[in-house]
Amino acid sequence: MLAVLIDPEKIDVRQLPILFQKIHASITTHIFIGGSTDANGNTENVVTAVKAQTDLPVLLFPGDYSQITDKSDGILFLSLLSGRNPEYLIEQQIKSIPTLKNSGLEIIPTGYLLIDGGSQTAVERISETRPIAQADVELIVNTALAGQFSGKQLIYLEAGSGAIQAVGPEIISAVKEELKIPLIVGGGIRTKQQLENAYQAGADLVVIGTAFEENEDFFNELKI
Ligand code: 1GP
């Protein structure tokens, strides 16, 4: 599966009809909407505009509780398991409950692991947590399994938006070998070859944002 990540801070909703023509001609299966920040509070408007364009599942991928809207189909209910900042382990989740509890959204408990992508990313800056080094495969696998054993339904290996180095195939396969729940991989994937490598290594769903923002022609390489 392939998710296109739409960042409400960057998208101009007037571009959506053309963007979705390309998305619908491609192998895209999901739309994720979110970003580390949403300074102007655009998320709800963007979700509403996206829902008017597509029948693909639209899931929130929020940077914080203020980005939650019941206009989407569901939410990745993230917990930043790689970090030790209680704000992103449980505090934001508690703050989200008044909005979430009567929302009707499908809530998907997701263990979120920030992996070093070679440069400081927005997730690292905003969450004030350090990523796990790609060399520390055992820690990555154990963190993913701690998420599974805690009841998460998904594990998300995140190199960070615009990462120089995507999560390596050897890490994906090491996690996949042990994990019994679906595995999401994202951050820094810019080529069809990297996408195929991630699938071959065992990613169930890959998330791409920046590569499509920078070059919509990339969709042409991913035709159905
Ligand atoms: C970021 O994993 C996503 O949270 C996608 O990253 O923008 O680098 O594709 P990119």
C-alpha cells in the first residue's frame, strides 16, 4: 500500500483537483493528512476539500491534538515510542480525548518510531526527542515489539519528512521478521527503486510526502 502525505501548511486546496487526477491514476491506496505543525489551523479545511475529491481512505497523521477533525475517516493515534518526552508519549493523547471520544473516527493505535535520517527533522525539533540511530537495529526492533506488546495495531518507522537517508531495508526486514502487526515506513523516500526496496524488505505501507510536493511527475512513475 502507498499513502500520499498531504501537509496542510503547504498545500493549496485549489491544486487538489489536478493532484487527485494524478493520485487516482497511481498505485496510491491511502491519503494521510498532517504535519509536525499547522500554524494556521488549516487541517479541517484541507481534510474537507480532500474528501470532496476522493473515495480513498483519508487518515489524520497529526502533529498534535489541535489538528484533529472528525471530517476524516480515521486517525493514526500516534505514540512516539522512540522518545522519552511524556508530551508525545501520552500527554497529547489525553488532550485529544474531548475531540476524539464522540467523533466517530476510526482510531488506530500506532507506535511511532523516529529513526535517524541524517539531518534534524521537524519531528525531532518539535518533539524534542532524539531519533534512534540506524545502526542500533536491536533497539529499533525491541521498541517496535514493545509497541506491539502494548497493544498498538501498527508500527510506523519514520525517518522524518525530507530525510536525507530513508529507513534502510535491513532495518525494515529486521523489524518485519519479528513483528505480527502491519508495518508503515516513511521519510525520505524519493524514487521508485527506494519504494520497491521498502516493499521487498517487508513494509506493508509506505508514506511519501516531500517527493510528490517537489515533483508531481513522480506519480507518472507509479501508474496503476
Ligand atoms: C513524513 O514519513 C512521512 O512524516 C513522509 O516523509 O515527506 O520525506 O516523504 P517524506
